[in-house]
Amino acid sequence: MKNLKQGFSLIELLVVVAIIGILAAVGTVGYQNYIDGTKERVAITNAETLAKAVAAADLAISAGVTAECTAANTVTACMQAILDAGDFTNPYDNAAYPAISADDMDVACATAGAISANKTTGVIVCLDPGAADDDTDGIVSDTISISSTSALADD
């Protein structure tokens, strides 16, 4: 009677390990792209939320209702008050947002997720630090306009 060998050969096992390694490498890159896209969308959503909050505060000031901001506040100061009162975190480092600046980050930005604001341009969120933007690719920063800032002071 013939005695048949049971099991896999070394070559078959090496091929399986190589295939698993390739799948893991592709999956890791795909997962990192997913995480990067999610952080970018969260940063933009935070900026949109802040723009809406500033517009709501402006409307409340116009109506004479108490808000986080006063008519003496600039857009930047109002946004800082809203950030301080809220629970916003920078998705890139999971830390609280630093002080809001009135600088125009549309030219260049230093920290991913950083937010800038002023009455003219609106809320600007940095998405690609250190890069220069020619306003054609939309990569470096995203600007969210604030619907109304008539009751707030100029920056």
C-alpha cells in the first residue's frame, strides 16, 4: 500500500506568506489614506461649525440677545470665545485648538488643522502645512465664508 504525504510543501507556504504580505501592505496604505481623508474632513467640518457659530452670535448681537460675543468683539475674538466655550479639538493632534489668528493662512499655513479667521475672508483651515497655495488646487487650505458679520467689529 502506498503511503501518501500529508501537508503543504515549503514553496506553497512561502507563496501564501508572500500573498498575505502584499495584501497587508496594500491595506495599510489604503487605511492611512482613509485616516488622512477623515482628519481633513473633520478639520473642514470644525471650521464650518465655527463659521455658523460666529454667524449665529452675530445675529444674536443684532437682535440684542446675549451671546458668547459682544459687538465690541472682532470675528477673531468672537471665534476664540466660541472655541474656549466649546469642545473642539484639532483632528491632526487631538489637542485643543491654539489661539485663533487673524492672519491670512491662504498663502501658507504652519500647522495642520490650524484655524484662522477674519471678517473679510471668513474661516480658513490649514490642511497642508508648509505648502504654498495658488488658489487653484484647494490643497493647502479651505476657506469657509461667514454668512453675516455686520454686528461684529472689524479685525
